[in-house]
Amino acid sequence: MSVGQRSTRQITLLGKSWRANSACRNCQEALQVSPKSQAISRQYSAAAAAAVEQPAIIDLAVHPVHPVTQPSNLYKLASSVVLSRPPVLTRDIPDFENAYYFYQRRLNERLALPFTRYFYFKKKSIAEAEYKKRQAQITDKYNPYKEGWKDELMVGDYRWKKEDFGYQEFMKTTVSGDEISETLEGDVAGEVKKSVNRPMPRTTDADLKNDTKSLNRKLSRTLYLLVKKPRKGHAWKFPQADLIGQENLKEAAMRALEESCGVNMNTWFVGNVPIGHYCYRFPSRGFTPTGDEANYLGKKVFFMKARIMAGQASLENSKRGLKDFQWLTREETEQITTQDYWHAIKDLLVAQ
């Protein structure tokens, strides 16, 4: 072996010994694993593997598994129609506003200039004679000049309730150019006077008779359609129907209205989303379930808003066996419905 080869071998051996001695004694002892410790670890691992239990095999013939009959949805879904007739006339003026307008009219009559009769009627003309005749017919006329200092009403004076905002006085005192006085001489004295169209009264015959099935009542209020089911408790409700198949809420509400009150109504559903809901549970006693209601805990009812444009409800061809129907205001609805149902729908009904 040459000198160069021996030098290279010595350098290699020195490098190995330096790398072997680079770690401390504690690290070398920790890294060294004796054969005895390896055997003990193998015994522990084998014991742990033996301790794992095998899953028990259940014989389905001896212990059969019955399917769950309870539905995933515990509440049955239903859709109801809040069908309303909007007001036809303006709202009734409260007593305070009516008294205020009466005072303002009296104040205006006191401050305004007197009526210049000679500017509008020629002296000794037919129009002037008719004007004098009509003014003489007024027995209880307010004089804003001589009695202007006491134009305010006293306590207990309710003349403002009898006032019709001057309409009757206007009809009695206004002189139209087509009217001829009966006192005139000649052939024209017997001519028929032209009648002036008067507005219809705010109170109708249905209001006087309290006909709750008529739409011509409470013209200044909103009326709602309620139907009566053939049962004792919880009888008066809005038309309602359960959802069938893939039917949505609007389709179910339209079907409920048609099956309950017939097709003689032109209605318009305001939207496709409900305006409220009502959730309740079926009673545990005294309740006879119909259909598949025995599989549910209760029912969730969603209310859809609709308006009637023309027509009338009819129970002749009703498919739900309803007994009666009524068009009621908000206050009247509270009187015939149950407390739970009223608390669910009271925020859906307008005050006017």
C-alpha cells in the first residue's frame, strides 16, 4: 500500500470517529435501544391488539328492525286566505276633527265679507225673488255679524254633529239659472224644475239591517271574509286548506278560496309570500284527527293576502261543508274568533 493510500484511510477513520463522538453520552444512551426493551414493547403492543373486541353480529331474524313511521316534518302545512274588501269611501271623521272643522267654518263666516247680493242678482229679477224666497226658508241660520261674538259652541251643544258641512244649506239657498219661481205669473209657472243630483248617504240599508253578508256595509272600513266550520270550538276562521304534493302556498290559498266560497268572485292575490303564520298543536283530548293528522303534532298555517274586486261569496257548492260566512271589520272579527287565533291575526288586519 502506498503512502498516499494510507494517508487517505487514516483521514477517513478520523472523520468517522469524530462524527461518532460528536453527541453527548446522555443522547447516545437515549438513542440506544436494548434487545430486552424491544421485546417488552412488542409484548405490550401484542396485548393491546388482543384487547380490541370484535363487533357483535346482530341476527336480524331474531331482532328485526322496524321502520320509523314518524314523518320528518312534525307539523302539517296549510295555507289560509285573508280576503279583504278595501274602503269605498273616505274615513269617518273623528269627533275632535269634526268640531275643529265646524269652528273653522264659523270663524271664516265671521271674518268674511257679506254676500253682495246686488252684484250677482239684478234688482226685481226672477233670480233675486228666488234668492229671497230661499233665504226666508232658513229658520236656524247662523248670523256671523250680530251673533259673531258667540260663534263658539257652549258645553253640551252638539250642533256640529248635525251639520253636513253646509250641503243641505247649499241646496236650499243656491239659486241656479234654470229654476223658475212658482209665484211668477204666466205659462212658465207650471214648468217642472230640474232636479239636482245629491250624493249618496254614507249609511246604507245593509248598515241599518246589520247584514254582515253584504259588501255594501261599512263603506269607510275594510271588511274581511270569515267562514264558519261545522264544529263548536274554533269555528270562525279565514278560508284554509292543507298543502297537497308539490303545491306552493299561493296555489293552496287559491284552491282553498275556490273550494270554500265558490268561483263567483274576482279576486287578486297581492303577492306570492305570506304576510303571517300561525302555529298550534293538536289537543291531546277531545280531538278526532282526520286523514293523516294523527301522524303530526300540530299544524302551521300561513296567511296569504288577497283583495276582492267583484262578485260575492257563496256556500251553495262549497266542498268543505261550511255553514256560514260574514264580511266583518277588525273589531267584529275579534268578537267571534278565539283568543289564540286573534293574537295570531290581529297584526295582519288594518285599523281602518
